[in-house]
Amino acid sequence: MAKNKEVKDLDKKADKDKASKSSKQKPAKSSPGILGKFGGYLKGVVQELKRVTWPTPKEMLNSGVIVIVTLIFFALFTFAFDQGAVKAVTALADTTASKETTTSPSNNATVTATPSTSATSTATGTSK
């Protein structure tokens, strides 16, 4: 029973707050121009920069060293991975090329530069 009374009291307070807020509406202001908006933005930026905790020179040096070491590590890792991939692809290509040369007969590998007489006579339409 006590809980119901508390809930009713809270509902009444909420209704009163809503009624008082709706009656206290502010008159509409004219919106500031683009320069006013930009000036407000700059003021906000300056306020935020004042609240920033700036690092000390020692902290900046430590952070810079960490960034450079990490950069060198990943550059070396990428270089090593790239070289490994190149060697793997080259080895695969060499393996594939060696299989193709061993399976084909050696006499088919040579091509003559001059056409045979039968091919020439057939192409011109004359026969022997």
C-alpha cells in the first residue's frame, strides 16, 4: 500500500513538472548568421583546448620512439613477407615450367622459319 502511494506521488510530481515546463517556453530567437555560428564554434574549440592535458616533452619523446620502432618493425615484416611470397611464386613457376618441358617431345619444340613447299603451293592454289 505504501508503494502505491509513493508511485502516485511521483506521477503527480511528473505531471506538475511537465505542466510547468510547457508554460515556460522561451520565445523564439533569431538564428545567428554563418559568422555567428563560426565564432561560436571557435569559442568551443578554444575552451576544449584549454581542458586538454598536454604531454610533457619526455612523454612525447617516448611516444615518438615507440612509433618509429613500430614502423620499422612492420616495414621489415612486410619486406620479409613480400620476399618470401616472391620466392614461393618463383619456385612454383619454375616447378610448373619444368613439368611442361619434360612432358613435351623435344622435336616439337623446334619450329622452322620457312614454310614447306606443299604448304606454299596449297596456299597459292597451285598443285604439283
